Amino acid sequence: MKHILAKTATRRSFLTLAAGGAALAATASAQSAQAQVATKARIVIIGAGAGGTALANRLVKRLNGAEITLIDPRKEHLYQPGLTLVAAGLKPADYVLSNTTDWLPEGVTLIQEAAAAIDAEARTVSTSGGQTLGYDFLVLAPGLTLDHDAIEGFSLDLVGTNGIGALYAGPQYAAATWQAAQAFTETGGVGLFTRPATEMKCAGAPLKHAFLLEDIGRSAGTRSKMDIHYMSNNQSLFGVPIVSEKVRMLFGDRGITPDYSHVLKAMEPGKKTATFATPDGDVERDYDYIHVIPPQRAPDVIRQSGLSWADKWTDQGWVECDKATLQHLRYDTIWALGDVAGVPKGKTAASVKWQVPVVEDGIVSAIAGTAPTETYNGYTSCPMITRVGRAMLIEFDYNNNLTPSFPGIIAPLEELWISWLMKEVALKATYNAMLRGRA
Amino acid sequence: MKDLTVNTMLAVFEEIFGRGLFWAMVIVAAVITLAYLYVLIRDRNVSWGKFLLAQLSMPIGAIAAVWFVLFMTHSKLGNIGGPVDVIVLLGIAVAGAVGFAVLVYTAQSLFRPNTEES
């Protein structure tokens, strides 16, 4: 009898569980079905990177009948958060590579050309192939431009030779960077880790590169031969003061010398010297390894179409938009998304993840004639790698407040293995889920 | 993390392992668990002889699980940096130990059902 009772109970709990699961699934699908808005709107998204792709995937789920077109000449999709790992020899170059078309949903059109001009008055976008597209809603998500020419004497074909690294430039350059960086960790010498004075994507990346090479040298037993300098663009090491202080302390522990207010402006690869602009005038420094991150600006098509801020970042041209809604301040049918947005923080994939639902809500609300409710608070996340195997999970907002996802469990300013696991294992998976509009 | 729901977690795991491998692992885990429940219900009691071997094999499962995670993530034990890391490490070890013990017990029950000593 006992056994029969036990069996019945087990079976009943199984059934309850199964029913619960089915109900949950039904609720989820009912929610997505309810949310569909019928429309004939023409939506053009410039850029099929992280932002454009994730937004397209979400819009096709929310809208029924919309004509969604993405414009992007690049066939390859880059998982840019992986570039620091490639440049430290921890991942191969193809770790960051996939095809743009792998991620796009059914029912959208991809034009593999560059956007050449935007006429916000006439609501048209012209492409490099001579097409002109009309739009009802336009999303600017073209990413940003790395202005390598701004560093006199530098060119991309030098990366990987003569102790020159430049991991931002793409997977092949990140892999070439590791060749030069590995030589530095083996033979030692002076290493200069630079960053530009402009806004930049993932301001943690130059710090991570310095930390990783220091740790690799330490593990290899060559650390004593390495003289590592972090060339900061101003008087801090990171935009968030409390994080900057933490990094300063870690640099102290690890023997990394901060050289404040040193902005790279020129180099002579043959002589292995670099010139830095400082408040006291130009300074020339010798190096055995130098990591170059050039100034970063909005793509020309944005700057030439009159969509940039007129009174802020005038040398960089980020899109003039509301920092909470990301809607253009002068054209209410245009939104900015990702690196190109003229907001004080957030040129990271994590920011994109937070921005996409805001732009989605703005467009769907405009179509449905309702008031949007989603806003962006400047959230950015930076798994700041401090060693191979350890990182700090730093998250913050516009106000430089730390906004930990797991307060009391994962301390943001502590070097933890779990934070490294998140970067190493879970981050790309979360990113991919985001691209598909599922996270 | 934004909207850490069950669906998000499933999406993340599908991306980590690939959809096919992830669900294959879920199915394998479910099959082993069901087989374990089946032998418990079939035999109407726990065989302590088999349970002893299952327990003795637990450290192997624990070490294997920890080694697998460290290897897959370029990590070493020296990277443990705080209490939460110790908890995660112990969690991985416990999961590996219990999983392997269940596997060993079930395999014995299924393939050597007649060596019952009780």
C-alpha cells in the first residue's frame, strides 16, 4: 500500500510539474502573440551589428506586416567582446567571427551596401550602390569608425610586427596583436598601453590587455623583465571614479605604472619611439611593445547628414539623441542605437542589450500610438579581466553608480573566478541570445 | 543581467553548448535520473552494496567535474578569489559527485541486478 501511495504521489507530482511547465510555456507564447501590432511601416536600420541585428529580431516578433530593411556592407559579424581574449592568445581569431546573415530573422531585407547619405527631412537613405530607400522610422546603428590615420606613422599593416599591437581593428589584427604581445611577454622590455582621448568602445579593454599581459608574463616567469606603463588620456584610469581608484590600487599591487594625461599622437615604428601629447607638451617615449587604440568617431555618413550633436563631441560626431529614450532630438522618427549614440556612457555590447528594448519600445509605441515606457539609464557592464582566471564584474550607469546584478553575491570590485567564468563561458552565449532577440 | 528568466537561461545554455548538444545532455541527465527512479521503485529498497560503490566513486565524479570546468575555462585553483568562488567550486564538485554516484548506482542496478547481497 505504501508503495502504491508513493507511486501515486510521484506520478501526481510529475503531472503537476508537467502541467506547470506547459502553463508557463503557454503564457510565454500568449504574451508574444498578444504583443503583435499590425502595421505597414517601413523601418530602415543602418547597421547589422549587435544593435541592428538584435533590434530586427525583436521587431519582427512585435510587428506584423512591417517592412524592415537593414543596410550593412559587412558580410562578417564580429563578436567584439572576444577581441581581448584573442589578443591574449586565449581564443583563436575565428572565435569572434560569424556571418551577418546567420543572425537575421526571416522576413527582413538585408542590403549589403554602405549607407551613403541620410536625408532626415525627406526621410530617405541612399546607399553606396545608388539605391534610395524611403522610411517611416530610421534606426542609426552603424557602429563607429576607428581613426587609425590620426596616429601619425601608424598603419594597420604594421600590427604584429616591431612590437605593435592594435586589438580593436578586428579579429586578424587581434591575432596579430598576440604575436607581438607574446614576444613582449617572453623577452620583456618597455610596454606602453595607450588609449585615445575621444569616447571609445569598452574603455576597460586597454586595461584588460595590460592586466592580461602582466599576468601571462608573471606565469611565464618573465615578469621581472617587463616594464609596463598604462598611458591614461586624463587624470584617471577609468570613467567611474570608484573603479578608477580600484584599478589604481591593482596597478600598485601588480607593478604597472600609470602615466596620466599621455595621449598617443605619433610613432616611428623603425625607431620604436612614440610621441605623446601631454599638458606639458609633447613627450617622446621608447617602447618594445605598444598597444595602439586610435581616436574613435561616428561614421562619415552620420556626420555629413547633420544628425550629430552641434555643441558636444564636435570632433567625434555622435548622434544627437535623448539619453533616456535614444530618440533623435530634432527628428522624432530617428533613433540612435549602440556605439554611435551621443550619450555619456555605453559603447559596449552590454549597453546595446539594454538599449535595444528601449528603441523597440519607442518604435512600437509610435506605431501603436501609445506612450513609450522603456528608458535607458546608461547601464554598461565591463567584466574587467585582471588575470587569466579572474575578473571584476563591473556594472554602472550614467551617474557613475555601481549597479551590481548580483548584490551581496558577486562583489563588483573584487577579483573573482566566477566573474571570469561569466566572461569566458556565459558572455558570448548571452550575446548570441541577445542577437536572436531572446535575452 | 536583464530579465533573468527561465527562457533567457535556456537560451544562454543553448548558445553555450549548441542547441543539439544542450538538449541531448538534458535528455541524457533525465534518462539517467528516470532510470535511477525506476530501479529504486523496481527493487523497492536501496541496495547498500551498490550504494557503497556509488559513494566510493563520488570523489572521482567531483574531481572530474572540477577538472573539466577548470580546463574548459583556462582557470586554475589559484584563481579562487572570494567566498562565492568557493561556493561555486563546491557546487560543481557536489554536482559531479552526485551525478556520478547516481550513474554508478543505476548502471550496477541495471546491468548487475543479481548481485544483491541483502
